Amino acid sequence: MPQLNPNPWFAILMFSWIIFLTIIPTKILNHTAPNEPTPINEEQCKTESWDWPW
């Protein structure tokens, strides 16, 4: 049965995983977000306590 012969399929599997784990993540991580988040001062984030009505 030819599907049990691991010679070509194992090599294809290994090369595809090498591509997925090395080349593709570096290409994806090279892209940067167009709008970088700006830090917010701590004074702006302070909230006042709120008394519950019950």
C-alpha cells in the first residue's frame, strides 16, 4: 500500500513545518501597527469611588 510509505510524506511534513515555524512568523512580525498606542497619564485614569444606593 503506497500510503504507508513514509519517505516522501515525512519529508514534505518536515519541510512544511520548518517553513511554518521559521519563515512565516518572521514575515508576520515585521508588520507594525499603523497607530501606535499612546501612554495615558495616571492622573487621567483615576476614578472616584461610587456609593451604591442600597
